[in-house]
Amino acid sequence: MAGNLFACSKEQPTVTETPEITPEPIPFVENVELDTYNNFAIELLKNVRAGKSTAESDEDSQKVIGGNVIISPINVGVALTMFHIGALNDTQTGIEETLKLQLGDPTILTNSSKLLMDALLEQQGANFANGYTLYINEGPTVREDFAVRMEDYFRLDLNFNKFDDDRLEVHLNDWASNVTNDSAKIETVFSDGYLPHHTSTFMLSVSSVDCKWETAFNLANTRTLPFTADGGQALAVPTLRGKMTIGFYEDDDVTAGFLPLYGGKTTLAIFIPPDDDTIEKFLRKFTGDDITLWRKLAYQKEKWLYMPKISFANPNVIELSDILSQMGADEMFNAETADFANLGNNFYIDDFYQVSQIRITETGENESTITPVDITRANNNGEDFFIVGRSFVFAILDEETGGILSIGTLANPIEP
């Protein structure tokens, strides 16, 4: 027996080769919904803030870091989807990488994107305006079938101009004003002489949203109250005060409020980082899945609400070429390597600006009967409060899908 045991101990174990683990295939997106671009939305916000934090001087850097950001990921996402339809090879792959999606059949994608654009226009209780204009200088050409398709489905406004012979800024400002006339109107995007006129192709997309509350905030209740800016500065900020039934969720990572807007189709979501976190630190681990989870876990509660007004006095103008290149879409901005064979010849994007505007005023469909005496009594009785007293991330969400229509950060409410 000893011999047998010894002999057995000498036997070499059978080694089986570990099978290679292949990642699950990413499903094609053939039906574009309002929440399709959520993860892209948050990555875009992170990169926009990082891009705006790099300035030529320390003085400029402090200015932009302390500033406020608003961007429409749906607007940018649809623009990239439009270019994806005309792209091939690495250019197409780069756009998919940036959107964090593999986009499906171009025909189905075009149709579903049109339905998405129509859905934005039909949001009840909020006036949304989205538009795209593409100016093409000498050099690139666009296939007629592609141009017709983009104009019909995406309302793309195509222009063929010699930039040096015309005041491009004037045309773009007029166009933006026209597109946003029924929403939060954007009257001036660029000052005269601002743009480089040697550019080849210039893309401008605009998005504006004008919302109101179901019940108005009583202006008599507005008070100047303390607010902590993102850099820790103590500010005195005009603060709206009222009562509202909101969705509320809180854990160690976030205090979240989901505030209904008039019409019931859109929600203002506010995400307040923990006291020891900056917005940058909070955004590092923030994902679209978080919004889905927090909306699911939020419970409805009537609360007294203290919050600064969310209304940007000036449109937020962001140059996206470098930012989208860093996110993976670098090929589409490279004249030597861009492959838009389905779109035209010698085509690439030289400059890509996105302009966003948002306005949520104190007004609402119904007048508020709450008085300062009511608020004082609530304070004395220790009733439930949702106090937005420090810098935060906010988003306008589609109530049905949780899709991010606009997203931004309010680091300093008294900055223009």
C-alpha cells in the first residue's frame, strides 16, 4: 500500500488550459431612446469640466473652475449619431467609442433618431429647442442623398459659404436666435471676429430649455441665504423657498432630490455631494446607472425646499473638438484620416461648438399661498426640509425613461 501511495503521489496533475474569456458583445442600438445617451452624458460633463479647467493662466483657470456648466448630451449625441451614419472604419468606431455604444443599421438609426427629435419637441410643460447648422468652406463636398436625409430627419441646416467673404458670426447668431425663439432665447453666441475663418467645416449645435414649476415659488419668500461654492467660498445667494412633494434619496455618497416640473413629463434632478466632496470628486464615480438606481430608491415626501434659482443669464458656449477627440472621436476631426465616404469627399469636422441655455424661473402654473410666516413655523416645528446650500450637479430628466435632456453643475449661483 505504501508503494501504491508513493506511486500515486508521483502522478502529475492534469493541467487544463484556461479558456479565453471573451467579452459579451455590445448590442446594437437600433431604437434611440431618451436614456440611450445617459452614460455618455456624464462622461461628457466630466470632460467638459476638465477641459474648462485648463486655461492659459492661473487667473483664467480659477475663473473657469469656479464657473457653471450646462450642456445638452442629447443634442451632442444626436449630432454624433448623424456623423456616424456617414462614417466608415476607424472614424465610425471612434464615434461609437465616444458615445459608449455600438450603433446599428443606419436606416433604422436615422428613423429612430427622428422619433427622438420629435419626442423632444413634444415634451409637455417645457419648451425645448434643438438645432444643428453645418457651414462648409471650400474643399469638402457633401453627397446630395446624405444632405437630403440629414435635413429631413435631423433638421440639419447646411450652408456652403466662403468664410472670409462673409461675417460668419452674424449668420450663426441669427440662426441660433431663430431656432430658440420659442424657448430660452439665445440671441448672441459669438462676438464679431471671434471665429477663425480659415476653418474648413464648422458645426454649431444649440439647445435651450425653458421650464416652470407646477406651483410657483412665492417671490415674497425669497431670501438671501448662505451658500458654499465649490471652492469652499462662503456666498450670500438669493434662495427660493417653498413646499413641494419630491422624490428623495440619501446615502453616504449623495443627497438626491427629484423635483417635478410643470406638465409632469420632466423632472429637475439635484445631486448634492457629501460635505467633504468637491464636484470633481463626486463626478469621478458618478454614472448613468447611479441615476437609474437613485430614482428607483427615491421615496415621495412633502418637503420644504430651499434652493438657488437655476437660470443661466448667458448661454454656455463650449468648443467640443478637443473634448470629443479625447473621448475617442479624434479621427473625425483629422483632415488626413477622417473617413466619411458615406457623407462626401474630403470631409472632416474642423470646429464643433455646442451652445446650451436653461431657464427655470420661480413662476408656475399655480400660485403659491405659502407665506414667510408659514416657513418660520415649519422651522420652529422641525418639519422636513430639502436644503440646497452648496454646489451641486443638476439634470433635466425625461420622467418616463430617466433620460438626461440637459446636465450641468452649479458651482456658484451668483456668477452670470
